[in-house]
Amino acid sequence: MKSTHKLIIAALTVFLAAPVSGAQTTPWQISRQPALSAHTTSEAKPTYQFFSILDGTPKAFEVHHDTQVGTGKPVDVVMFAIELQVMNSDGNFEPEGLIIDNFFTAKAVQPGSAPNPRDAHDCALWNFLVLRAIDNRNAALLTWPYVEFTVAEGARTIQTNEDGSVYWSDDVECWGSSDRFSPF
């Protein structure tokens, strides 16, 4: 009887440990866009034909005051942290564990010619809406809400004294969506 109990306990231990062994074990990593060492880009506007797209779960949205290097001119900067999530891949809904901090100006630098001078406002709105959708998500659904943060290829940056290189909000866009496909 004792050997049966030992066998049951061993089998139960293996069974309970199995889901843990398949779980994400890599530590969190944080990356920054644009890179801190990036130099100020030219004043030429991107064509807005190609974009870098980051899909994932919003983690933080903060606005703070900074100043532009060399001029001391005040600049409000947004830090939008998004945890990378691969969409429509192997059905693994786990976030990747990579949080990317995205820095951009809170106001359009050239509001008269910006494709969308309210980009920073739109990012704040989508951050709120996606987080609310995640909180209210039906767990039985096979799809999930996420935010998309896009940066135009050749996006311009400015150098700030505290945050380093920062995208112009003129060259970024945000919107929320929901993965529309069931896992493979």
C-alpha cells in the first residue's frame, strides 16, 4: 500500500509540475525605442508608406516635462511601454516578456503639416480603451485586445536632456484592435 501511495504522489507531483515547466521562465527584458544613442534625424519628413509595427499589451503611459538639447526649449514627452505579443502565431497567448518603452513628443512638432496632429492624444485614448477591454474580456474568447504602436520608416527624432532621443509624435500612430483569428 505504501508503494502505491508513493507512486500516486510521484505521478501527482509530475502532473502538477508539468504546466509550470512549460511556462515562461525567461526574465523580463526592457528595451527602448528610439535608441538612447540615436542622433537627431533630419527635418525631411518620412513618406509614411512603411511602418514599424509593435503589437502588444499596454503596460504604462506617462507624460512628463523635458527640454530640448541645445535650446532649453520645453518639450512634453510621452513614454508608452508595451509588452510585445506575437499575434496569430502558435496559439500561445503568453506575452513575450519584452517590454518596449516608446518615447515621443506629446504634441506635434509641426501641427500644421502633421498627418495627424493628435497622435499622442490618440495613443492615450487607445491605451485606456485597450486596458479596459482587457479587464472586461470574456476568458472563453479565443481572441484578445491589443494596442498597435506604429512608427514611420525614417521617423524624425529630437534630442532631449532627460529622455535622450525622442520620436516626433507627427511620425507615430496608435490604435487598438482585437486579434481576429483563433489560434492555429
